[in-house]
Amino acid sequence: MRIELEKRANPSTLFSILSPFLALVLTVIAGGIMFALIGKDPVSALYSFFVEPLLDVWSLHEIAIKAAPLILIGAGLSICYRSNNWNVGAEGQFIAGAIAGSIVPVVFHDWHSPLVLPLMLIFGMIGGALYAAVPAFLKAHMNTNEILTSLMLVYIAQLFLDWLVRGPWRSPDAYNFPVTRDFAPEAILPELVSSGRANLGFLLAIVAAVALWIMMRYTLKGFEITVLGQSERAGRFAGFSSKRMIWFSLLLSGALAGLAGISEVSGVIGKLQPIISPGYGFTAIIVAFLGRLSPLGVIAAGLFLALTYVGGEAVQLTLSVSDKVTRVFQGLLLFFVLSCDTLIQYKIRLVFSRLTRSSEGGAQ
Amino acid sequence: MGMLEAILLTVITAATPLVLASIGELVTERTGVLNLGVEGMMVMGAALAFSATQLTGSPYLGILAGIAGGALFSLLFGFLTLTLVANQVATGLALTILGLGVSGQIGEPYAGMSGAKLQPIEIPVLAEIPFIGPLLFRQDIIFYLSIAIVAGVNWFLFRTRAGLKVRAIGDNHASAHALGIHVIRTRYLAVMFGGACAGLAGAQLSLVYTPQWVENMSAGRGWIALALVVFASWRPWRVLLGGYLFGAVSISQLHAQAFGIGIPSQFLSALPYAATVVVLILISHNRRTTLINTPASLGKPFVPDR
């Protein structure tokens, strides 16, 4: 048996809508098989993974908290990937933003003013953008592969943060724990509604995603991104500069990752510590693809992947399944999304014998 | 054993996984396929090799498990990118994310156990040579394999008909297809070879380098291996050179600490990653030479016309 692809005359609209949902269904089925393999009842496991978190207010807040960074980063990455620039170091830009934004509440902790929080958010965006400027510069002017450079910078950012909170920024009254001093109340992102922990970060994420969607759909810049991403040559003829696009897309996605970083530190953790992210920067890559590289799709995808984090924690408690399940789910999901996307461009045909092929296409 | 000998020994141990993973990826990329999942395949190899060794008591079965696991895992990438023509960059990332998750689950029961270290095999006579003997001829089997694979790949690519076909596919898959070369089949084999090598590299990590299982223990080595392929300009012997250079950089932190140099340990740990960036800049800033060296169809999808 062989699988053969036939290119469609036009990309299928049906499958471009259906493909993410198909991928979700396949992931859930594969997840059920996985639970069965490790000896858990698949139905109840899947129920507590995907349904139970939606049923109480506390976990809905948790989903919003985890969706905020995923949507912010994922929306930026979707623009970046559309333009064919492969920033895979959002995790590093997230950390850079968190560090830059924390300068205000850590170094100038005696300064109390309503300006603290806005300054932190701005610093966070600048920090993330500057960190993304490194691979942007190297790609645009040194012809260096941005995938590898942006990824290497993740490790460097993690180590730098580790040094910072164990060294110069360690709180004098934390009994040698590697944390900075707790942020003052005016440096904390306010809560969104009174029923729980979800903070303003979620609102920021939705606003950013909608703004990017408007940019992609109604502005020349959006058109430029699409054209350059599909064909650099065509873009050049239209007078668009691919070098400027490298800068634009990386700085934009870096700034959003940085904003996500400072929002997480300010709204959820309240101080800096050696580890501030459960891999949001990498999970956001999945979010971008599941959202079909559209900022609006990213909102839905971000909420779903946030659910996998919360669901993973839930099954860890109720079924004593390891928290690694979440990562497996996320990886599987990306695989299925990428496979299902094939259906948009191609018809898939199963060929059962060699005869079919020669009778159709003549001698090989 | 002298000081220098001890240092060189650690360099070799640190370099071997890098050499192995890069030489595998080099073959994959020579056929025009960019597999960014090296990190995932490597960490799968490490988890499988360690758990198989614990289950069977034999590190050699562990090595086999690592190789087979890496190769099978890479098939997932092959199926998506070669049969379903999915985006190679995204699929490679997916392989890494999935590999980190699945290996975490496989290795979890064995976390914290101390494993059986792979014993060195002494080569008679040669091992008696002063200085060189203990360094190169009193090593474990994975080290010998790494050298043999590099030599074998070099011979294969530049001295055999099949190697010529591999290079032809990498430089122009459409022409190769027109000449009747099996593009997809060759690419599947090359992807699996890359997976097997990455799995073996992982086995070295969990059986030789640090004989235990730690989550995410590949710690970016798969990505460094990818950079090494660029560094080596897709030439096998240069992989060896690059691997040893990076091995030296990555163990310099241990020795710098031993000598009491007052640089924070985090900065020293960051050295291999920073060095990777620097090396990439040095190698690729000249657009023309990069263009000449890179397999021309690298990363481009191919659907055979009928």
C-alpha cells in the first residue's frame, strides 16, 4: 500500500477550516490510547483532562492565566512564520522581557508611583524586542540562520536569569533562596474580575491578537507580510524589502513575547525566580500552527493549549499520572495539525498495488 | 595519568555525542531534508538506552535500543515531511517537543537511579602507546563507532555510486527524479540514518557521559549538532573537527572551576551556546560560499509528478 498526493487546483476551503478540528479529534483519540496503555481508564482520564477544568470557576481562571502568554506569543509568532521568518526563541525573549521589565520593581523598589506598572510593561516589550533583534540582525546582515541563533539565545537567557536571581538581584531577606524581592503592590498586574486570579494579561493578549488580525487583514503591512512570506521574489518586485521584514517580524514577535514575560512575572509570580515559564515560548509555536497562523485562530488555540496545561495538572492529582502527559499531548497535537494541513493543498489517495499506478500514469 | 591526558579524555567524552548527532544529520541534509528534530531523537535515544539497560542489565542492548528508538522516532518525521509533504521546519520542531515529552515519560521510573556505565574496550598493543594509547584505544564502543561512522560516511558520499546519488538528490531533486533515482526512498533511509545516529548519541549521554537519566538531559546538544553541520559545510571530516572543538568549549567550564577562575558558573555554562552563535556568524556571513556549500534543495518539499 502506498500513499500518493495529488495537488488540488485550489486550496480547499473546507479543509482549511476543518483541519485544526480534525487534528484535535485525532489528538484526543491518540491520548485515549496513551492513557489505556499506561493502565488508566481512557474515558474518565480524558474527561478529567479536557472537560472537568471547564466546569469550575477556579480552573477557568487558571486557563485564562495560562492562555494569556500563549496567545500573546503565539500571535506574534504567527505573523513571523507567515513572513517566513522562523523565530523559535520566544522562550528567550519571554525571559528577556521579564528581566527588563523587572528592573523597575527590583532595582528602584523604593520608588512608588502609578507609573511603575506601565513602565514595566514598556520595558518588558523593549527587552523582548532587543533580544529578538540579535537573530534579526544576524539574519538580515550576517546571513545567519535565525532558527539556530534564536534557539541558542534561549539557553543563554535562562542561564542569565539564573545568575541574576542567585547573584546581584537576590533578595536580602529571602534566606538565601534564589528569588528577587517581592514586587510592591503597584507593580502587580491587577486582577480582571473579582472571582479569581486571572489578571489583565489576558485582556492584553486578546487586544494584541485582535490588533494583529486587523493589521493582517486591512493594512498594506499585512499584505506585505503575506506576499514576502509566500514568495520573496514576488515581494521584491512589489518593492517590499525582505530585510526590513526580517526586522519587523522578529522585533514584533520579540516585543510580544517580552510583554508576555513581564505580565507573567508581574501578574502571576510576583517576583523573579530561576524558572518563570513552563515552556510557554515553545508551546506558543504549537499555538501558532493550531491557530492556522491567524491571530484570531491563535486566541482559540491558546485557550485550548492552556486547557492542556490545566488538564495535565488535574490528571496528575486525580489519577497520579505524570505531568509529562501534557508535553506528549502538545507534541502529538502539533503532529496532527501538520499532517491534517496536507489535506488543504493535496488530495490523498491510497494506492494498493503497482498496477493502478502504471495503468494511470503509463510506464514509469 | 597526567593532567593534560585527563582533560583530553573529558573532551573526547563531551565531543562524541555531538559528532554522532551531526554526522547523522549531515547525511539527512545531504539528501535535501532538514530535520530539526535532532534534539528530540537524541533525548529519546538517551531515555530508551538507559531504561533498556536497566531492564536487561546489558548496556549493549541499551545501545541497540537507543539506535532503534532514534531511527523509529525519525520515521514519524519522515512520514510527515516526505509522504505528506508537511513543512520540514515545523515538523522538526514538533519532533523535538514530542521527544522531550515522551522521553520524560519513558525515563520517569528510572530517574535518580545510577546506571551501569559502559566499560571501555582495550585494543591490544595500540593501547600501550604512551599518551595516545589510553586516550584513543582504551575507549568505549560508542567512541570507536563515532570515528568509524564519520570515516564510513565520507567514503560513502564521495567514493560510491549510492553516495553520488545522495548528493545529486540534495542538489536537485527534480533532476535526480528525472534520472530515475528514488528520491523519496533515499530520503527515508537518510532520515532514518540521522535518527539512528542521534539515538546512538543519546545512548552515549545516558550510558557514558553521565550514566543516569535526567529529564531533558540532551540540554541543547541536538541543536548544537545542527549548527555543527553548517560549521562543517556539509563535509564529514569537518564534523569531527567541529565536534571536538565544541567538546572542548563545553567542558572548559568544569576545568575553569577547578582552577578557581572567578567567573560565575552560569556564564561558563552559556559558553557553548554563545560559541555556537559566533561560529554560525563566522561560517555564514559570506553569502557566496554558503550558497555553494549548502545542498540546493535543502528544506524544499518534493512531490513526484506522475
